[in-house]
Amino acid sequence: MRTPCHIHRVDCVIDATCQPHTPSTRYAGAALSLGAVAPYGRYADAKALGISDWGPKVPAQLAWCLQELPSLVVPLVCLVRRGWGPTKATNGVLLLCFLAHYANRALVYPLRIRGGAPPPLYVMASAFSFTLVNGYLQAGALGGPWASAVPGDAAFGGGLLLFGAGALGNAHHDALLRSLRLPGETGYKVPVGGLFEYVSGANYLCEMIEWAGFALACRTRAAHIFAACVVFNLAPRAVSHHAWYRDKFGDAYPAQRRALVPFLF
């Protein structure tokens, strides 16, 4: 997920291990976990939730790697333990889908970032906590001692198709965004191509489809909660991006383009 701190990509659900130090940061953590726009990317220097200084920042590539890595490492560590491991091929396929996403997010995606703004350490730590817990929950739901076998039925097949379509769409639209910047550039341009012709948050829409498909195929509580977290995280960010683009580019930004859902919203 972007993790989009994806998201992709911010994953901003705050775990108790983060231990914020003041009432204001505790409030901020709760608000971010419910989908408020996190102070990273184009908003890294903006005032958010009444807080103007979010503390020290981390280089973008390093932050993305560290905050996404737990959802790759934790399942792998769990699955080599005695009593763990998928008992059915369908469970194994879904685990591979989850691991493939986070292998890309933690190891490949950061190397492709061009001119990314460094996020605050607090936001990175929040994302790290989320992916740590989520990696354990998804691994446990599909390969833990308490895991149930996932039926290889129409819901499984349809969910996998949605997951694949969303993952490919997310990767494609991320590539379109990267192509807007030449090496060394740091500014922003109007996205074009693919679903960007219809919505400002095309990459976010595809990631939501990806994890909705995963939840449909898994039919586990952990997957359903994760899919809901993705929506709570990315939908507000898509809306904020849309408003930001319209404010920055004015009449040059396509008037018919919506925030997240083509022709509707």
C-alpha cells in the first residue's frame, strides 16, 4: 500500500509502539489513521491538523523502503516458523500476491522515485507501525495456525482478477507520474494518460481496486480491514490532490476531470 504513507502511498495507522509525546501528536496520529491528509509529498511542508512542524525528515527513498519493508519481512519470518504456512494452494497464491506487492513497494519503487520530498520521521514511523502489524495479520489470516482454507471459487477468481488489474493499473499510473519529471527535476506537472484523463487520483483508484480484489478473494477479516484502511487513507488524499491541482494550474487543469471516480466524484 502506498502504501501509498502509501500510500501506496501513506499508511498512517498509529500503533501503540509509536508512543507520541504530546496530546497534539496523539490527536494527529488518530486523525491520520482515519484518513486525514498526511504531511508528506507535496504537503511535507504544509500545516496539517494544526501542526506546522512535524519534526526531523527522512530522505524519500529511504523512508519508502523502511516503512514498507515490514509487510515483506514479517510474513516471511512468520511463515518459516513451526505450525505456520498455507495449508491450501489458494492461501499460498494470495500470500504471494501480498508479498509481491510489498517487494515492489519496499525494494523497487523507492529506487524509481524522482525528486521526492522527504517525509517527517513521525509519518514514516507511523507507516512502519501499520505495515508491521498488517504484515503479521495478513500472514496469520492466510498461513497462521488459525488460518482457514480459502475456497477456490468464483469469488477467489474474481478477486484475483481485480487484484491483478488494480496492481497493473497502479504500476502503470505510477510510471506515468514518474515520466512527468526529467532526471533532476522536482516540480509538479498536470498528469496525462490512462485514467488520469478522467480522475486526479488514478494511481490511488487502482490501488483501492487492487486491495478490494484481495479482500474479495481472501474473505478474511484482516483483508477486509486492510481494504477499508486503504480507502480511508487514499480517498482523502485523492480529493486533496484534485483541489491542489485545480488551485495550482487553474484553467490549465482539465475542468471535466474528477477526483477519484470517473464522471462522478
